[in-house]
Amino acid sequence: MERGDSERIEITISSRFENIELVQVIAEHLCENAGVDEDGSHWIGMAVREAVANAIKHGNKLDVKKKVHAQFDLHGLELVIRICDEGEGFDPSKVSDPLNPQNLMKTSGRGIFYMRTFMDEVHYTFEPGGGTSLVMTKNLAKGTGIASSNG
Amino acid sequence: MKATSRTVDGVEIISLQGKITIGAGDSQLREVISNAVNNGKNKILLDMSQVTTIDSSGIGELVGSYTTVTNRGGKLKLLHLPAKLNELLHVTQLITVFEVHENEQEAVSSF
């Protein structure tokens, strides 16, 4: 794929942890095809992994009848990833800061932090009929290593 | 995830192999550490060189393992961190929590 092209890939999975890697691999391949190096593709894939894991665990609460929808849009060098679940939604602002010394030894709460570290922007929206949509963007021209600002 | 153990100079060296991710390795790691502690092992060195993938759940289990061993009066240290795991520990500042070694003999001697 040449840079400057547009590409859309969509996949819907049931809420099983073993399906996470399917979505992650698509993200990594899409990035590699767009010219992103292996490390950069890995970090974007990891952000996707964390997003899908949250959708399965916290969104759909492991209900295999509920789906997770992933959509990847590549417009030139801008990658937009949307991960939607069919759950009741949650308030990401209630997730504590994992860098706060009081939270350093907690065993959970780092998924959103990693997403914000690896991507340029991370936004949640809550659908009127239920479900949470997570939109992450990454400008592939800006470099794809670990971001210096954690947003 | 696979785990193999051996003892060197009283230090339990546990080599982890494969994925430590949500639903595939995170709970196994908890079980491995729990078994070691329950068997009286209180000097534990986790060899991470064969870990291929880790996510936030796996990182969380590493933290939980550290706490489990420490609360029993033991020590848990890390050996041969893959570069990406090293970066994940750095960005979350957990690198300040774990004692990390690159040389097995030095790691064993440090307990």
C-alpha cells in the first residue's frame, strides 16, 4: 500500500479473550503496510490489544453474545481506530492514575494509560442505546515510538 | 505461558516462556508464584528472556507477584528483560520497583 491511499478494515468479534490477537494482528499489519517500522507497529497493536481487552472485560463483561466491533481507517498518514462494545459503558475518568505513587502497586488500571502513551489521541463516547465507543488516532508521520507526553 | 524452575544457591529461578496476557498467562503466572511461595521459596528470580508478549494484565500480575513474595518476607527480582517489557516498566515507573539483572550469577549473588 502506498502512503496517501485510504484504507478501511472492519472486524467484529465475540467477547472472548482469545480473539484479541486477531484484532491486534490486523492493526500491526495495517501499520506495517503503511510503512511503519516493526516497533511502531507493535506499540499501536498493543494499544489496540488494550482497547479490545477493555471492551470485552469491562464493556461486554465477558458476555460472548455481545460483540466488539473494530474499525481501522487509514487516511494518508492518519490512522483512526474505533473500538465499540455493546455494554453499559463506564466512566474512564474514574480510572486512577497509575503513576500516582499510591497506585503504583495496583494490579490493574494501566490499560488506558498505555493506550494514551502509544497513541496521539484517545476519546470515549457513550452511545444512547448502550455501548462504548473508543476512538484512537495516530499520525504515522510523527514517529511511532512511545510518546513523550502521556496526555 | 510455560514456566520451568530450577534452584541455584537457594534461589528459585523461574523461566517464563510465551505470552503473559489477559486470559492467557496472567492467571498462570499468579499460580506459579503462589505455588513457589507455598513451597517455601522466598528468593525468586524470574527469567523473562523468553516472554514474547505481555500486556497490562501481565504487568499487573508481575506487580501482584512482587507483592505476594514481599508480603511473605521474600524477594522477587527480574532477569533478562526483553526490550519492550523494559519500556513498559519504564513508562509506568514500575522499573523503580523491580530489581532487574542482566547476568544470572550476579542476580543469584544479590539475594
